[in-house]
Amino acid sequence: MTHLKHPHALRTSLIRFAFLTAGALLGAIAVILFFEPYEIAPSGASGIAVILNTLIGTPIGLMILLINIPIQVLAYRMLGGWRTVLRTSYLLVVYSLAIDILAPYFPKDGITDDRLLSALFGGILGGIAGGLVYRAGGTFGGTSTLARILQRRLGTSLNSTYLLTDTAIVLLAGLIYGWEGALYAMVAIYVDGATSDYVLEGPSTVRTATIVTNHPEEVAAAIMEELERGVTGWDGRGMYTHQERYVLFVAVTRPEISELRELIFEVDPDAFIVVGQGQTAYGEGFQSAPPVV
């Protein structure tokens, strides 16, 4: 079986590094075209490098690399995930070199006079870059890596760490570029995060319904026959009435939710339904499992 697995592993590695390379180049273009010309500080080490470039004229790419060297050494020692460190190190080298090498080939003053447009499109391009990189199992290093170290060693949540580091960069941007500059940085960081999530998970097209009913067989049959959706059920008990109830779970597409609701109440007017929002669903009737990269 070894000779069968090897080509698959090679293909997976090639796809992974293609994603990392594409993410690095897109991230570099976001900095060159949208962030640096308009004094907008993105999140993480890139934001610090852009601010240092304004203050003392240091090359952005070089500073990103220098900031990350001790962080990646620390990550290797404390996290032990050498594969992730290797991918991130590769990404950082390409990203840093691309920023400094490609900058002379792009308009020095960017492509628009509108600073808000630059924050928005810089965030979108940076978010696409981040989504590709995360899908490949890497990160842009900097505060992302520090957040994982703190989570592993101190138990702090990733979201809390990101909030603290991003807030610190926004405040620094406010001191250097004025508070209007801090607001633009906040716009860029928010759009970046939202776009990364979209690239990673796709649009939210799935709705989930949890149904509490006394007629589980009839409700499930109606759903399976009319909507052709699978239903999962289990026994439950009302903690107030202590009566035995039945709980059903079903996933449907967004346009099907109205029909689902009507079907359920047609069969059981006393049913209790909670509708939730899912990002995506894999399996029969939905998407096939995505390829591993």
C-alpha cells in the first residue's frame, strides 16, 4: 500500500504549498496596494511592520520576517508542531520577500484616493489570503502563533488573545496615524476576519432544526417523504412536566425552512421547534467531503 499512498501524499503537499504561496502573494499585494500607501495598519506583525515603516522607514517585509524569527523558534520549542512551523516559515519567507521585491512594480500611491475603499479592499484581499493559508494548515505567524502558545501554556482563549493584540495595534495606529487611522485599521481587521471565515467555510446556506414532539414517527415520515431529508431522533423528558418527549434533528437548506415548519405544524400543532444556522453540511443530500489539503 505504500506505493499507493506516496503519490497522494505528494499531491497533497503540492496543493498545500500552492495555497501557501498564493496566500503569501495575495497578502503581500494587500499590503503594497492598500495598507502601506494609505497608512492603514493591518493586524498582527504586518501592522507593526507598517507602523515601523512610517516611523523609521524600515522595509516592511524585512521587519515582518525579523519579528517572526523569535516567535517561530518559540513555537517550535513550545508547541512542537514542526509541520505547522515549517509551513508558516515558508509562508513568511515568501510573504516578506514578495512585499519588498514587488513593491517597486506597483503604484507607489496605491490605486485609489479613497482611504475607506483601501481599508475595505485591503481587508478583503488579506482575508482571502488568510483563508487560503489557514486551509493549507499554516498561519501568517506573529500574533496568530503567540495566541496558540498562550492558549497551550496559559489556557487563554484564542479570541481573547486576538482581541488584545488587535486592540493594541489599533491603539498604536491611532497614536501614529491619528484616530481616524485607527478606525480605518478596525475596518480592515474586521473585513479581513469575515473574509477569511467565508473562504474557509463558505456562505451560510444550512439551517438546522431541533424539534420536540409527541408524534416523532409521523413528523419524521413527513420530513423524509416531502423534503427527502434524513432525520435523527432520540428520547427526551420535559424537566418541568417530567413527561416523556421525543427530540428530532434535521438539516435543510435555507429555502426549505418555511416548508419544513409548515410540515411539522401540520402533523403536530403542539410541536416545539428551534431553528439554528449552520455554516455548511457534508454528507448525503449536501456537499461531499472537501479534499484534505
